[in-house]
Amino acid sequence: MRYKTITPTVLLILFLFCINSCAYFDIQSRDNFKKEGSAGDSGNKAASVYNSCVIMGKVICKSEEDYPVSVIAYPLSFTNKTLVDYIILDRAGPFMIYVPEGRYVIYAVCDIDNDSVFETDEVSGIYKDGKEIFVENGEIKKDIDITVSRNNTGKIQFPRELQIQDDFDTAIYAGGNGQVKKIYDEMFSPENAAAGWWSPSSFMKAYGANIYFTEQYDPGKIPVLFVHGAKGSPQDWVYFLIRLDRNRYQPWFFYYPSGMRLSLSSRILYEKLADLKKKYGFETICVAAHSMGGIVTRAMLTNHDFSKNINFVKLYITFATPWTGYTSADKGITYSFKKLPSWYDLGRRSSFIKRVMRARLPSHVSYYLFYGKQDKVSKGTAIDERVFVEAKERFGFQCDHETILSDRNVFDQYDEILKKEL
């Protein structure tokens, strides 16, 4: 009997369909980068169901009444049988909605009768009297603020019969930039981190993408921002958090769904940092990034439109970052019938990575490169020549892709750099 040779491509497909079968097959349509006879990196349009941009703003309630609020991005440029572009807030406040490219009218609905159902006669606010907004792939449309009032109910016409159930299975948006959270908060659990990879739309509906503090802002301490990688969360940095000199530094964490486009993640990170800078006015910050987080942060730092506004980033350190991406991501795009958005930015043929690697870090940033000599995930891509020459110093350690964040020698070297540079 003859047996056919199992090729690397077949192994990749077996990996996707067997090892991660449950999560892979659960990828939602809004997270599946479907193509309609086009290539994602070629500039052609993806299918309209693909979530690719963000609408940000806040709901303002001037009365003392405090109702749960649903913010709805009503699509004008494509038709859905089911209304899915909405989030639910416990009360008026900031919101973030992850949507496909298109035209929208933004509504706010207050649960005035407190029956856990948002209904047509409870529409309480509309953005700029119904002015439509257009948001493009990769774009963040911000400052979409809506004032709600009980007096508006019955006066604002909603295009269809509305009934959104706020039940046990409905995610309540718990995001908010600069919130104080404990590192072991359930929000940062491995399960939620995995959901951020396989189901970024569900993650965004529950948490958005924000920077979190572990203590109230202290102007006498220097912020140190930690950025996780694929399937990661702030809990990946526990070892560093425990040992960080809390008398001198204040740890911050950027928590985002790692399955979304890296280009969009970097734009959100910029907006969140700019928001905190405006609020607190700090002059210096350190950014530390692990694995894929290094690509996200480098994309932000090398973006010409952003770099002039974030000159407060004085120190930048990366750990085990796969600078030129993964061949497996390219194969996943070619052979898998479901494709996560982040794969398009993680492949070795990605135009996004090419742009990020071609650009240079700003002169005001002191950069240090850390890599693991036993790293079988990033392998040689962690010491790509283009970033290698930019680094003030490069440090290799006897650890792998994950243990680089729990190695005493790694932290001690990191701590010495903080003392020297900040």
C-alpha cells in the first residue's frame, strides 16, 4: 500500500481544523475576512460583512435620571436582516462600535421603563439630527457625541421596528479609557484573551480596546505602558508588574482584540494615548511590547501623522517580536475558507508589515531589542536587521517566546534600562 506525503500546507490545514477546530469554526461572519474576487492587501474592497473600522464617542445625559443605553449604528449602505451594529451601556458614557465600512446614522435608546428591552418608542437621541456618517476601512470616526433626553422619545423616528433584549446573554460594554482594574480581573482572563483573537467583534462589543491602569493616575510617577501580543492580555505581564518599582513607575496596559487588523489596533492605541495625554499632561512614557504587540506599537510610532503628537514616548522596548511576520499566516489566507483579519497583517507578504519595517523610528525614541534564543515562534524574525541596527542595545536570553516575560534575567535587564533612560 502506498501513502502520500503530508505536505506542510496539509499540516497547516490539519492544524487549523483539528487543533483549534472549535474556535476556528466559531469565527463569526463579521470576523471572517471574506473576499469578493479581490485580495485584501491589493486595495480592493472586502465583503460588507467584515468589521474593519471603529466609531467612537459618548452618550451625554444632562438629567439626573440614569438609564441603561443602547447605541446603534444604523447601516445605510448595506442591508441586514438582523440589527447587529450596537452596544449596550449600563449608563450614559463613552462608547466604541466596531463596524464594516459604510454609511451610518447613530441613535441612542434609553431603557426608560427599565424592562431590559430597548424599544422603538424609547429612542432618546440621534447624532446631529440624523446626519449620516461615512467610515472607511481602517478608519476611526471619533467625537460622535449624542445627548439623550426623555423628552426626545416619540419624536425621533427609527427606520424599523426595534426590540433589543438586554438579557443574560447580551454583552454589556465595560470599556472606558484609563479605568483602574486589578490585573486578575475576569476581563483579562485567558478565555477573554482567546476570544479577542478568534472573535474580535464579540470582544469589542464587551470591552472595546482601551488602556487600563492598576492604580489612580499619579503625576509623580512615570507611566510604563505594556502591550500584549496575539491571544494575549495584561495578565501576560504579571511577572513584570510584581517586580516593577511602583514608587517610581505606574503600570498601564493596552488591552485589545488581537484578531482585528493590526493597522486598526495601532490607530486605536494612538487615540487612547492621545486621550490620556490630553487629560493628564504627562511628559514621558515608556512603551514595552511583546510579540505581535511590537508590530502594533511600531506601526503607531512610525506613522508620520502620529509621531509628531506622541513625542512623549521616550523609551521603547520589544520582546520576541516576529518583525517580518509568519509564513503560516500567508498559508492560512490562501488555503483556509475562514480568515481572521489579523492574518492579513501578520503574513510575510503583508504590505502592512512592509510599510512598518520600511519606516524609521523617531529620533526622540530610545529603542532596545530583547529576544529569546530558544524562541521557536518568532525564530530569526525577532532579530531582523532593520530593527537590529536601530536598537541602542540588543539582548538575547536563554528563554522561549513566552518565558521571556517571566525570566528574572530579562526583567533585571529591563529594570536597568528604565533606571538609565527615565
